[in-house]
Amino acid sequence: MKILLINKYHYLKGGAERAYFDMARILVEHGHEVAFFSMHDPNNVPTTWERYFVESVDYGALDLSLVERLRMAGRILWNHEANRKLAALLQEFQPDIAHAHNIYHQLSPSILWTLRKHGVPIVMTLHDYKVISPNYSLFVRGQIWDHTSGLRCLVDRCVKDSVVKSLVCAIEQWLHRLLRSYALVTVFVAPSRFLQEKFQAHGFSGHIEHLPNSLSARDISSETHTHHQKRFQNFLFFGRLSHEKGVDVLIRAFASLPPHMTLDVVGDGPHRTTLEKLAETLGVSPRVKFLGSRFGSDLESLKRDAFAVIIPSSWYENFPYVITESLQSGCLLLAARIGGIPERIRHGENGFLFEPCDSESLVSVILSLDRFDLETIRKQASASVVDLSESVFYEHLMDIYRMAAMPRS
């Protein structure tokens, strides 16, 4: 089978890109031919298909003229370059299936019409809530914003607290709802049941299949063997340092914990400076260390050395790899009870849950840990993700592709 994978970033930027690249690898390993459609970027993974990639766009750039800003807004609504280059790629590759991941704003939903014009069945993985809402995270100014209305988005400045950006995203939603662009997708894929149910609760009528992201097989016996010997002292967060990740809640919790407890914060993002200042203000900066981005063996070493990993998310998490990879590694895991997280963590069995945006709840959970058999919980953590094998993922993905390839009534 020939499969075209589409994502606006072609480098490992976040969880969506991890799913995109893992899917490509799994498909190739099973003998399928894979092509890519994305955006040019200096960080891109090399591919022979990059000659069809679209111009790089930085929507966060500040030094742009009015004309450039208007041009960018137009690309969000309908990207002519993307449609032209995608059409050329389709002529060469002739895919059996197109599988889209994140396509807004750099590619735009307009590419779905080019795929439809060429008769290519479309599958789309839902990594966030953008298909139903102008605000992809349903999270605005530190709070859940559980709305799908473009008008409400404009009133509440739901996109980066900006009237202009909120207006552009509202118009984007109105346009593609009017055109029914997302109705061109035959099957949507939801990594978590929470996201699937949230879409349905908001009246989304598209067909959604539940397919959790897979995990690579690995030997975790040595990791789980050493974890229980660690002192009840060092904790670890790793992820993007953005407001919805709740790292501020984590820092506030450490201000109320015994002074011998320390925290390593791994990752980077737009709120790093703010979080560092918060740690200084609360007087915990000597024991809350910001280590920047770490990957591969460096990150695994930090996980092995940590007494526990904490995931303090404040938004409706979908299916974060940090959860499943930590469970797979046999880490002691503490996570907020929100979004798709409770689907994987059973409190007191394979990890612990605390109330989101509530530092006192997190403190209470941490101080209660010595009452549990933590070695057993770590073993149960690794056992709780055995269903996420690549073989199970592949078989279900093929079922979805066969479903999408069936003639539409």
C-alpha cells in the first residue's frame, strides 16, 4: 500500500510529530511505501519528498509588515501554495491513502479538497481540539475554555489573548464549517477515549476510531529493579514549558514540601523564564533546577535517578507519550486527573492521581507515598502498557485504512 503522511512539521517538535514519525517507521517496516507532505524547516528530517514541501512560515514572528501579516492570515484560511505542491506530489506518488496529522495553520484544511479532487481517501489523527474549536487546547489564560464558538472565541480572545489572532481563527472555523472541509475525512483517529467523547459531546458527527499511540518494545527490567532503591527525595518533570502543562502548580507544591525534596525540570518553551522567576519568588530555586531539553539516554538516566515523575497538566491532555513512556519504564508516576490521563493511571495501583491546578492536592499525594508498596506499583506500571504494542497498533491501523478505502455512499 502507498500511504501519504501529512503533518505541518517534519521534525520532532512534540507528541504529534512523534506519532507521525513512528507511524511512518511502522508502515515501512511492514513493507508499505510512504511519502511525506509538510513545511520546509532547517530542523527537518531529510526526505526525498521535501521538494514538494511548502514555504516555511513563522506565525509568531513580530517584525512583519501589515502586508505580510495579511498574507499569512490568508494562508491560514486557504493555502494555495500547499494545494499546488500537494497536487504535484499526488501526481507522482499516487497514494492509496492520505493520513493527515496536524495540518492547520501552516498547511490549512484547504488541502483536504485537493486530496478529494484526486480521489484519495483521507484518514486524520486528532491530536488536539482544533477541528471543533478555534482554540486547539480548550485552555485560555490558565483555565479550561470548553467552547467551540467562533464568536465566543473572539469575545474571550481565546487565541493568545489577541483579538486579531482570535478573529483569524474564528474566520478559519466559520469558513471550513461552511465548506464542510472536515467532512471530506472518512475516518478520524482519537488516541484517547476522552478526546473521542469530548468531540461527540460537542456535536461532532465524523466517524472516530479509538487508536492509542504505540510504544516501541524495550527491556525495562534493569530500570524497574533500581527504582525502589532511590531515596524519597528527587522528582522529575519533563515536557514543554507552556502554561497548559501546569508546571507553575508543581513549583508551588514544592514551596510547601520538605526542604530536602528537589525537582528537575526538563524541557523548554515559552514560559520557562516566567517559571524560573516563580521559583525564585517562592524561594525554591536552589532545589528546583531547570535543565533544558534532554533526549535519549540523557533523559532515560534522569528518569532512572528520579524517585518519581510528575505530570501536572492543566488542560485536557489527549494521550501524552510522557505518561505511557514513564509507565513503560516502571517509573513511579504522579499525574493530574484530567483529560485522557486517568485512562492509563489507576490511583494506588500503577501510579497516583491528584486534582488538576491544585498544588495542595499534589502535596497531599506526595506526602502519602510512604504508605504504599511502591515497588509493586512500579511493576504494575510497566505491565499496564503492554497492550500498546506496535503489532496491535499496526493491525488496527490497517483496519482503519481498509475502512477508509471503501467506496463512500
